[in-house]
Amino acid sequence: MNPIDRLKILINSSTPIVVMETVEELRALSLVHNACSDLSLALFEWTIADGLVRSGSSAATPHLSQSRSQLASASDAAASPRTAMYNTLDPVQALANLETMTLEAVFVLKDFHRHMDNPVVVRRLRDVGQKFSANRRTLILTAPAIEMPPELASLVEFLDLPLPDKDRLREIIRETYTRLAGTHTLKLQLDATGVDAMAANLRGLTEEAAERAISQTIVGRLALSPDCITDVLEAKKALLKRSEMLEFVDSTDTMSSVGGLDNLKRWLEQRRRAWDDGATKFGLDPPKGVIILGTQGCGKSLCARAVAGEWKLPLVKFDTAAVYDKFIGETEKRIQKVFQVAEGLAPCVLWIDELEKVFAGSGPDSASADAGVSSRLLASFLSWMQDRKPAVFVAATCNNVTVLPPELIRKGRFDELFFVDLPSAAERKQIFAIQLTKRKRNPDDYDLNRVAEAAKGFSGAEIESAVQTALYAAFARKQELSNDDLLTALSSTVPLSVTRAEEIAELRTWAKDRAVWASLPETRSVSNV
């Protein structure tokens, strides 16, 4: 259901308080204006600066598809003249006045989150809400975030503004160019295919953020050109990074940069076209995601990044630490925001590194430790993994699966659980070849069988480090890299398979019958099994 239809249902069903948590205040006001116009209801707006003001004719308000500048101009026109009701600047007194009103109307309270720590305000809100629930009178609270006290829980409904889809983003591109062409001399150098590509790069942004990114690139280049497609992508990366929860990651790696793991590669290859329309017609659902479990340094994170590169999808990394908030209820809102943005970017790959750090504390004993935040976070994540429709593939890595709740790893949430063991001899040869090629060396110039045998028990990360160490030694001698340099670097390293042998053995035992092994049976070394 689109937001305006949802809002009209809430008003007509006598919902007393509607909360709209959004940074797009103009868009929210436009939505309310249009709903009131359709329902023939009066509209009042309250701010701490002006008090309670009746808005002008709703016919003067803009349609939701109009640009941000048009929204601002129409909002000013609709609210003039700004004659405030007597004695309504104070929020407590404003609510007291609302309680006495009998007119069926909608009342928008802007930035009211600033006053929610006042117990008198909360009491007044509760009184007003109880009276408003008898007819079509609705309070609408707009703010970037509102922490609702438990006393109001039974009176409140939340209304979310969805992120713009690709069609809406195309409209915003055209509207922004038309608006700017009125004040700048611009060149139109982007065809319909380019506009589609630009809209795809804007997905995941709010309407205001998208319009701002479009305006900046058009004004900067004095054109709507192919360069604008890259500009808006860079702007989106910066915005996601500032959100402190999601980071846009360049996914240049592909599965060819991962040594071994042929079983995992084959599984991913079978699903690479599952995002196409043809797969849907064939009866396939997009894959949900995988958990990649294994010892440290064996390429789990590289695999997660390589999935996006292989499938040519955007990759966003979920900052597991930033989602936790000190205020009760805010953490759950943050995780919902992550889901919303990820769905707005779909199809995409959502990378969650070290999954156990997010949900390890979600067991029954955690409620007293964090007021049940971890358990509620897990419940939100499970519900989203089970029910989401947009094509968001979750690539999660894990070092210690034993601390994860069993309901998280069952089928239906993730498609598969893969175990990545230490590389076999054949896989170590592949890793050495990849690392030498990466450093502009011909693998055929080296005895890969010998160095692979010497690297027995080494992880992929430890092999990469050994190659780097050998290159430093050769560079210091002003000689070309040799087999002896590689062997010396390997002999001077104590791998994790020695220092943490017991943990690795325990992990293998757990994974033997519970996970799918990422390597094919014929490539596994006997010692690894």
C-alpha cells in the first residue's frame, strides 16, 4: 500500500496519533496535504516558532511527484497568512487547546521529539489521543527520530516514507534538469539508457538526497552527461558512509581471485542469473544468502566481496557496531533503517562480517544484560530474512558458529552454510599463483609444488603475507624474487594451524556433518578432514 492510501486509512479509522520518522519534512507535509485534500479535512501545523497555524487551501498544495523546491514554495503559500492561534507557542498549552477542539481535522506537530522528555507533554498527548480516538481527528508527529514513551504505545501508529523506486528516480532526474535549465545554460547529453543507469546508481537514497546529488553534478558539469552517472554513485557512497551503518564497498574482486573453494564457486555460479526476470518466470526465487564459516585468514571476507564482483551487483557492508544505540528502542529502528536502505539498493549484496558479534548475545540469558536488545534485534533480522521480497543477497562470515542461535542458521533464512577449511596442497598452489600474478610475477617461473608443500597448514592470508615478506627480502637485496625467498619466508612463520590447533580441530568436528564444505572432496587434504 502506498503511503497516502495508508495515511487516509489511519485517519478514517480514527487513529489518534501517527508518527512519521523522516528527514524529508517537505515530502511528509506534501503527503499530509494531499490526504487532507482527498478527505476534505482541515489541516493545522504546529512549530515551536509559530505555534498552531491553520494551513491554507489544500488545493494550493503540490502533488507528491513535484520537486523539492516546488514543495517548499507551495508549503509557504499554503500556510500564509501565518496567523497562529492564541497561546499555542508552548507545547503543553498547544495540546491543552487541541483537547478542547471538536473540529474534525489533522494536526501536524513538527519536531515534537524535542519535548517528549517532559512528563506534562506526555500526559497531555495521552489525553488528546484518547479524545481523538472517537472521531476523525489525528495528530501527526514528524521528526528525524522520535522515542515514544510506553504510555502512548496503544495510541500510536508509525507511517514510513518508502525510498523512491527507479521510476520515481527517473522523474526526479528529469524534474531537476528542467528546474536547473531555467537558471543555467545546460547541455542534455544523456539518453534514456543513461538516465536508467543514473537512476540505478541513486537507488537507496531518499528523494531529497537524490535530488541534491543530481543538482550538484548537473551544476558542476553544466550538463546532464554520462559523467553524471559516476558522480551520483560517488555521492551515494559518501552518504551511506556518513550514515554510520552501511558502507558502499567497491567490489572489484571476482571468484577468480579466490584460490580453491570449488564447491562454493559452483554453488554461486548456479545462482548468478537468479536475479533475472527469466529466473522468476522459471519459478525461482532470488537466493537469500550464505553463511561462510571457517578458520581465520581462509578467505571468508574475500568470498563475500567476490560474490558481488562476480554477479556485478553493488556491495554494501553492514557496520555491526554502529547499529547499537544507547537508547532503548533506537537499536531496533536502526536495524530497520538498514533493511530499508538495502532493499532500496536491490538487487545488491549485503555483507555482514563476523556475524557472531551481532547475535552471539541473543540467547535467553542476554535479556538482563542489554534489556533484551539483542533478542529483539535477532527477531527483526530473522523476520526480514524470512519474509523480504526485494533481491538482497546476504553474505555473512563467521569464525565461531557455535555461539549463534540455531534459528539463525536453519534453512529458510540463509540458503546454505559453507565451511572453509585450511587450503589443501592443490589449493595452496592456486593461491600462490594468484598472489604471484597479482604482484606481476609469472607463476611458471617458480616451483609451486615445493612452496605449496612447505606452506602446509597455512591459511590464504598467511600465504599472501609470506609472499609479501619474500618480496621485501628480494627488494632489499636488489635481486629478483626466488623460490628460496618464498621458502625462507614460510619457514619463519608459525601459522594459526599450530598456535590454535585445538580450536581449528573443534571447528572441523562441528562442521563435518553440519555444514557444506566449500572445497570439493577430491581437493581436500587428508589432514584437513
